[in-house]
Amino acid sequence: MRKLVILFLTFALANSVLAQDEKEVKKVPTTYDRSSLTVLFVDNQAASHWGDVKKHIPKVVFSDKYNNNNLESLYISPNLSQKAVDNIKSDIANRLKEVGIAKDIVAKWYNRKPDGSMNMDLVHERGRFSATDADFLRAQTSKRGNAALEEFGNRLINLSYILVLDIKNVKTMAEAGVEKTKGWQANVTGYLY
């Protein structure tokens, strides 16, 4: 009888441990860390209609799902559109390193000025935006107050991404065979870093 009780308790304990593991896996995160996105375009100067497309790119509305980390220059060169896709990926990654895009993004986060001075205004603004109600209440009861909320921005810097869009085969709608519609038709490949 004693062996049966021990065996039953062993199975019951094993099942409860497994059930706790499943609950932990399905747990919803309690923090909201908003990603930041820098969008760049491959400067395909040799492509047809590129001049027309290029003048409309700055007018593109940025999604509000991400923090806008766009830089002054929206273009990356050289013309990579004629190479194989595998080569384009590595060429873009190398070009991003060459021109120091990562440094420019960090400089944007810290509002780097031409004289080299920096401030934390953008980091603090984004930190306050990402704080939850619970974080806000906790901060109000602490000695640091809003300063604690502003520090949340530091954890968001690691969530900065670069999206490089390669626009190819641009055609007017007339060239695409759809005369009654205004606009352009193109193939766009995105590379996320």
C-alpha cells in the first residue's frame, strides 16, 4: 500500500511540474518594447524611371508601429540590383559597415550635434512611451520618479533595425498594361539587418 501511495504521489508531482512548465512557456510578456527602424533604399540610378521614383521616396509615410530612426540620407549605393541575391545581401551588409550606418543610428538616438555634444532627450522620450501603467505607478512611488521611466529607453537601443529596400523593374501603369490606373509597378526586395 505504501508503494502505491508513493507511486501515486510521484506521478501527481511529475504532472504538476509539467503543467507549470507549459504555463511558463505560454506566458505573455508584460513589457512593450517598441522597435526602431531605419529605412534605406538602394540607389538604382541605372534603372528605368529611377529619377521619378527617387523624387517620391521622401514622401513615403512611415509606419507608426515603429520608432522612426531614418537618417538624413535615405539611399545606399552602389547599384547592387544587377547582382545575384546572395551577393546583394553581403554587399549591402559590407556597405552599411563601410559608411558607418550603425554609428549614425546611435548618434541619432543620443541626438549627437555637429560639435560632438549629445543628450538623452530621444532616449528618454522613447523610454517614457514604452513604459507600462504598472511601470508608471511604480516610478511615481520611487525616489527617482520619471527618471526611472526615462531609463527604459536605454533597453530600446538594442531593438534598432535597418531595412534596405531594393526597387527593381519599375514600370508606369501604361507600360504594365493598366492604363486606367495611376502609379507605378515594381519589384521590391527588402533586406533586414
